[in-house]
Amino acid sequence: MKYIIPRTNVGLGGFVTLNDVRYHTPSWTVVEEDTSFDDLEFEAKPFEELFEEKKEEQWKFTSARSGEEYIVRYNIRKELSCSCWGYIAHKKCKHIKEVHAEIHS
């Protein structure tokens, strides 16, 4: 069986069994007991639907640790959103704080 998993900046993730249920982490997708990484298919651009198409105003940040590029821009709700895992998981991040400070300075 194939599973579609949101892409993260933590690599392939892993598997954990809790209360006799096996999960892929960090997505917390329930998977079969014999699932391997070969059974996972990662989304190309998770959460892309949060962002408006062709919005000109955006801010780019490069992670010092991984070299990955994060983009802060306005989403369809006219709120700042970031493509980093911190924002995806917690709806706040240092990139948005920096942009907010720049906008309001």
C-alpha cells in the first residue's frame, strides 16, 4: 500500500508503534505494520494551497543549518504564512517575526 505523506524538512521521518498502532512520524499517518520507506510518497509542495497565486510580495530566508529556503508571503486569508516547519506545525516562526518587524518599522 502507498501512503502520501506531507514533505518536511526532517528527511524521511520514521515509524513508531503506540498502543498497537503503527505511525509514520512526524506526519502521524497511520500505516500498516509492514510499511517501509519504499511505501511512502512525499507531497511535492505541502500546504501550497495556503498561498495566493502570483503574489508579488514575499520574503526569502535560507536556513543556516540545512540550506533550505523558506518563503514568507501572504496567504489567501491575507495573513503572513511561512513555508518552514515551525510555521506549519505551530503557526508561528522567527521568519514571520522578522518580516512583521520589517513591515512595521
